[in-house]
Amino acid sequence: MEWALPEPYVLSFTVETEAIDAYGHVNNGEYLRWVERISWAHSEALGLDLARYRELDRAMVVHRHELDYLAPAYAGDELTLATWIVECDGRMRLTRRFQLQRERDGKTLLAARTVFVCTALSSGRPKRLPEKYRRIYGDAVVEGGEG
């Protein structure tokens, strides 16, 4: 696979028939679910799972999604979704990029970007990133990915 940025965190999967819509291809909502799934998986791999979020009373909540649908996927397609943390401002914001490729031809089907804001679970209000988040997410930032 040829990725837009180096050293992605990746998930590979096969498109299930339940993901297909009336047009015969993957429904656009599925792509968003996949983006959410890999975001959680990557955070967990970095050591920031839901239990840690609850312990620190902080969560990274979606502020903005940008999804560019470049080509359709179909039932049975084997796909690989990549993510990178491209910005962690050390205060409240974290930005991820995503790239979805079809394995048989390497075609990029989706390019996406999500901005997260740190929020207190107890109040739902924006809060500063805890030191642990700044360190872990900050150390995972891929240089050159925000441009």
C-alpha cells in the first residue's frame, strides 16, 4: 500500500453485505463508522482507552469531520484503513487524518480528516488536555501531515 504519510496505524477488513445501500455500494455512513472504529483502536493501542478517559474525566470528542469520498467500495472488497495523528496543540485540539484503500488495486477510496476537542466527561464542557494525553498523543504526531 502506498500511504499519504509514513507509519500509519492500520485496520484491514472485508466489506460485509450489511454495509451496502440501495445503490449497490457501501453506504456513506459506513465510512464514518470505520473512521470512528480506527480512531478508538489507535487510541487504545497508544494506551488511552475508555477506562483511562473515565479515570481522567476527559474524552476526545468530534468537533468536525471532513470526508472526501473518492471511489465506491462493494461487498467483498478487502480494504485497509489508515490513520495518523497530524496535530496535537497541547491545549484542547487533536487532528487525525485517514486514508482508505482497496487492497486488490491500491486505489484510495476515502481521504478524511477529523478534529477532536478535549471535553470533561462529567460536564460535557471543553477542558485542557491532561498531561498524559499531551504526552501520548503529542508523541504520536506525524510531521508534515497537517498541510
